[in-house]
Amino acid sequence: MTVQTIHTDDKELVVLTREAFDELMEKAGVLPPVPSPDGHGFRPAVETADALIARKIISRRMRAGLTQADLARRAGVRAETISRLEAAKHVPRQETIMRIDAALRAAERPRRRVGRAA
């Protein structure tokens, strides 16, 4: 793992690659693990898809500064649904994924500052 540090003010900041950061998040239990490949290098398709969807939702939700409850409210789904999806314990319907994606897109849009021209 390659790590860089930046010193600013009285703080030392650590810069990681996305891959290294995701690995740490997985070890911390924040991101569900992607299943390991078998002896032939293949991963189980459904479990891998569930984990990748979960990881993407978690990453986007965290970048948008939303809690699971916030995302659920914005997407019009139950908080338990978001929790199960993020744990890779639930196969979502396409409609649910589309609602979550729309809610995340809206949350990710840059906000305009009041009193300033667009």
C-alpha cells in the first residue's frame, strides 16, 4: 500500500488510493467484502454483484453526506431496505435501484450559493 502524507496547519493528512481506502473500509466492516475467486479465478456472480452494488451505494451515500435514513427518505424506501442493500443481504428490484440512484444523483449535484448568479 502506497501512502503519502501532507502536512497542513498542525495536522498530518494521509493520502490513499481508492483501492487502498476501500480495502481499509472493508476491513473496518463498512464495505461488504467482494467474494474471493475460486481455483479457476471465477467469483460467484450473484454474490459479487450484490457486494459491488452495496459498495457503490455506500460510497456514493457517504460522499453525498447522507445517512441511511436520509437516503431512504429521499428515495422513498424503508431504511431497512437501504441497510439490507448495503450489507449485500438483499437483491434489489430494478425500480428500487433506480429510485436510490435518482436520490443519490440529486444529493450529489453541486448546490448553488444563495445570492450568486449560476
